[in-house]
Amino acid sequence: MLLHEEACMHIIISMMTYRKLGKTGMQVSAVGLGTFQFGGSWGVEFSEADVQAIFAEAEVQGINFIDTAECYGVGHYSEQLVGSVIQGNRDKWILATKFGHKRIEKKTNVGAWSADEVRQQLEESLRALRTDYVDLYQFHSGSNDDYDNDELWTMLDKQVRDGKIRFLGASLSRKDPAWVTYQTRKAPEKGISVLQVRYNMLEQDVDQDFFAFCTSNDIGIIARVPMASGMLSGKYQELTSFDPEDTRAKKYDAQTIKKFQKEVQHIIDHQLPAGMDMPTYALAWVLANPAVTTVIPGCKSPEHVRKNAEAAAVTLPG
Ligand SMILES: NC(=O)c1ccc[n+]([C@@H]2O[C@H](COP(=O)([O-])OP(=O)(O)OC[C@H]3O[C@@H](n4cnc5c(N)ncnc54)[C@H](OP(=O)(O)O)[C@@H]3O)[C@@H](O)[C@H]2O)c1
């Protein structure tokens, strides 16, 4: 083999694009990686080797943004897997994690919102992630009472000054739409630079006012569950129910599945651009909103990572 041919085989072509995450100034990949699935809640267990393969592909694709949480799996399991894979390579990744819960059993979380509990969670997350700082630390789907705790934010500000947290964020709960409005409006005064919300073609917890507020206050937006938990991949058009071990079995009853299938079929028949597949379209649709900084699809395999990364380079017609 000629030398230049050998070299060509190792050239990695990434079509990734990067966007500024609000006033953090961090340049994050337009397609990031969600890691809820590593906690095992969807009836699939992940090993270190599985996660290693997913992260290796993410790196090839130019993905640099990872979203995890304290409660994805018992004992910070998702964070542990992420930590084991990125050790020695920490600086290549922008790590976002969350606080406010403790996972005490496979499917049970309890709230842990006091300043002391959160300080302890932060130490546990840093240990699990095998790092001495997180790039983004997010208030995780709490109530307005949990949010309006000055002691908590004072403690978090100190962690920022001590270098354990670079920036603060909030992942807004779906439980009460009034919480979304309230917590968004109050975000700047709490020093929050990034908000995370559920936003996909089938489920939108936020409206144009939310996007306008974030844009005018330079707040970065992380769009979570961008594939409607897999429904927008287009592969569930014949499904009648999820496996009982899969948390989606609780979330999506037969009626909801049917409703989503109908909506997805409509998208496939009337909106999907020729030659594009549904996972790419679903993510590109979210990214077409200029207020959105990054999408964080959960990926169960390197193939998912590869396919989902393609969305970053897509410009949708009209
Ligand atoms: N409150 C919060 O802060 C909160 C709540 C929820 C999620 N999140 C974050 O958002 C992330 C994403 O949410 P999510 O994983 O629940 O939902 P999602 O990204 O909408 O769906 C992910 C699922 O879709 C399927 N999928 C992904 N890529 C695919 C592809 N290319 N082709 C076919 N199927 C594909 C996979 O499941 P199957 O193969 O099994 O279908 C995958 O697990 C989480 O990992 C987490 O980081 C945060």
C-alpha cells in the first residue's frame, strides 16, 4: 500500500457543527449525547465496553457534549460509566450533569434538594465522573419551592468560585407548565446560563416566548428527548406495547403509542424530505430552531451515534 493511501484510510471526516452555549461561551457540538439509557431504565444493561464503543464513535463524529445525571442508575451508574471512559481524555469533553435526586432503587428516585445534600451529590458526581470539575451543573426537574432556596444557590456559587463547577443550568420539569415559565424568568438572577427542555416534533413543553426570552438573555438551550424516546425514529410504526422492563411501557400506553404512530406516519408521508431518514429529520427539525444550541439524543449503539450526528450538517428546505 502506498503511504498516502494508508494515510487516507485514517482520515476522519466529521460533518459536526458547533454552537455557542449561551453566555457560557462554550462551543458545543450541535448533536450531543444523552446518557439516561446507560442507567438501565429501558431494560437494556450497558457495560463499560458498550459505552467505550459509543464514546469512540462520538469522538470520531466530532461530538463533544455529554449530558448525564446523578440519578441515571443506582449509585451514579451512568456517571460511573462516563467517568471510566473519559478518564485520561477529560479535556476533550464538555460534561453536563445534574442534581436534586438520589436513586435508591432501580426505578425509584427521592428528592435531595437541600444545600448539604446537593454539596454531597456534587462530590459523588465528581468521584463517579473521575474529574475535579463539571462544565455544567443543572438543577434537575425540581419544583418552584426547590428552586427558590437561596442557601442552595449560595452554596453552588461557592462551588463555582472553587472551580468544581464551571457553569450553572436548569433542566426544567414537565410536571407543571407554570414551573417552566417561573424558572425560566428567574434563571438570570440565579446565575443560570443554560436551560434544558423537552422539545421534539411530537412533544413541546415550551413556546415561542420561551425561545425569545432565552435568545434575548443569551441563555443556551439543550433540547432533550429529541426523538420522542425513539418514537420519531420511525421504527415503531407496528409496535403495540413496550417491554414491561422498559420505562417507556409506563409512559406510553397503547392509546398514546397509536396517536404518536399516526403523527409519525403523517410526517413520513407529508414532511420528510426525499432521501432523508426519520432519525436525521427528527433531529434536524429541532436544530432548525435557531434558539436551540444542541440536541442530546440517547444512543444505544455506535450506529445510533453515527446516524444521529448526520443531522448536524443538514439544512432543511424552507
Ligand atoms: N429531566 C431531564 O433532565 C431529562 C429527562 C429525560 C431525558 N433527559 C436527557 O435527554 C436525553 C435523551 O432522552 P431519551 O434518551 O430519553 O430520548 P430520545 O433521545 O428522544 O430517544 C432515545 C432513544 O431513541 C432510539 N434511537 C436513538 N437514536 C436512534 C437512531 N438513530 N435510530 C433508531 N433509534 C434511535 C433509542 O432507543 P430504542 O432503540 O430502544 O428505540 C434511544 O435510546 C437523555 O439521555 C438525558 O440525557 C433529561
